Amino acid sequence: MGKIIIVCYSEKCEEALSFRRLCDKVVISCCFNTSFLLTLRGTMRQKMTRDGLPWLTILLHWGVGMVVLVLFFLGIWMVGLDYYHPWYYQGPWWHKGLGVVLLVWLLCQSLWQFYRVPAVSLLKRGSWQARLSTMMHVALLLLSYLLVLSGYFIVTGQGQGLVVFDWFNLPAVVKLNDMAMQWFGEFHCYAAYILIFLVGLHVFAALKHHFFDKDAVLSQMLGKRRY
């Protein structure tokens, strides 16, 4: 009986020892992989510091900006069109389609911002310029999403779908009363003006960095390398 107990005890010890060795290997592997990922992330960050911003960051930035400007001026122009004007229906057709294009650009930009390695800021961390820059980017992104959302409800509020370039149809999710429709219409209008005002401030800040501060903020967004 004693021998059996000793044998069983020895087997249990051996199993425990094997399990511990396996755990040690897992821990070592995780530490190595974590260290490797951190090293890779640091290397990418250093490369971005030297070579400038990734091309996808630049493309999404200018893409969103151009679509926003086109939508704003198209919207201002088309609301004053006469019923017999050839663009009376063509203007809203483009406006709705480009609104969906803007949504796709915004989603891609948001996903890329979450995925990518953060760029090394040229602004001193904690400074008023850095805080203001963060607030500006959040406001621009939030207002852009709200504009797209309000535009969707304006088009689909009576139960009809949103036709996108005659390719596909986005169905309505809720039917709104007249008061809600009016509220979304007014919000869409005022939010558009606020967004363009913020875009103007954003452009002014970029020009200030380039001509007065003499740093590489604007140059990087134009695709130039940072030395």
C-alpha cells in the first residue's frame, strides 16, 4: 500500500512539474511576443518621426476634408435652385450620395485612427495648443458624424429609403413626425455652418504653424518628410 502511495505521489509531482514547465514556456513566449510587438511599434514610431505621416493618414484627411467642402457648397447652392432648374433634382441626388461617401470615409478614418501607431506630435504634450488641437479634431469628427446622421433622417424620415447613386437603397429605420423633421432640418443647417467655421479655424491653425511657427505640421500633412 505504501509503495502504491509513493508511486502515485511521484506521478503527481511529475505532472505538476511538467505543467509548471509548460506555464514557464507560455510566460516566456508571451513576454517575448510582447517585447517584440513593443519593439516593432517603437520602430514604426521612429520611422514615422523620420519619414512623416503614413500615406493612408494623409489620404483620409484630405479625402474627408474635400468631401465636406463639396457637400457644404453643393447644399448651399441647391437649396436656392428654381423648380425648373436642371439641377433641382440632380443636386440632391449628388448630395445624398456624397453624404454616404463621407460616412464611409469617416468610418475608415476612425478605424485607421484606432489601428495605426499614433504619430509623434510636434506640439508639446499638455500645452494649450496640444489640448486645443485634440478638442478641434474631436469636434470636427463628431460634427461630421452628426451631419451625416441628421441628413439620413431628413431623407428617410417619411418612410422612404435613401437612394445612393442609383446603386443601392438604404432603408428607413424610423418614421418621424413633422416637428422632428423640422428639428433635424434646422440642426443639419446650423451644424453645417459650425463645421465649416471649425474647418476654417483648422486651416488657419495649419497656416500659422507653417508661416509663423515654422514647424512641419502642414508639411507632414502634405506628404513631405520630416527631417
